[in-house]
Amino acid sequence: MKQAIVARADLGMGPGKLAAQVAHAALNAYEDADDDARSAWRAGGQTKVVLKVDDEPTLLSLAEDARRAGLPVAVVRDAGRTQLDPGTVTALGIGPAEDEAVDRITGDLSLF
């Protein structure tokens, strides 16, 4: 079991902002998962991987692919209090789910 967090590299988020957006994506996707997936993921060490994309359309396409596959999904839109305009799509959480299911969606992406 693992969780993939996909963040936009094109926004130039500072390290603190990036960390906050990744945290939002991880927590929100976790909350979208069913009890069995959450329990298995916690028991397995809560594996996470942070990946990058270069634009919003790519991130949203991945989110749609993950939804169609029946995976837990969370798209993060920034509140606009600091570095970004309100509503800016910043990150995507997928899973927790079986490694192979997550990899089918995110396996071609690079680490952030």
C-alpha cells in the first residue's frame, strides 16, 4: 500500500508552501479512502512518494485517471493567503491504495 502525492513544479512554490500543499493532499486523499485501505496503509508504514508534474492540465488528467480507477483522490486548491492566487491547483493526492494501482497512474512521473 502506498500514497502518491503529485505537486506542480511550474508554480515555484517555496519549500514551506510545497510542504503544506503536500500535507493537504496526503491528508485529504487519506480521508477519501475506505477503512480497509487506511488500516492496511497505516500497518504497512504509511509509504508516501512525492512526484512532480509541469502544469495543471497534467495534474487534473491524473486525478481523473485515478478516479476512474476507483482510487482515493484529493485535488488541492490553494486558499490564496500567501504565495498563490486563490483557487490555484497545487497538488494531488492518490491513495492509499495497492502499489500497482497507484503506479498505473503515476509510474511515469519523476520524484519532486
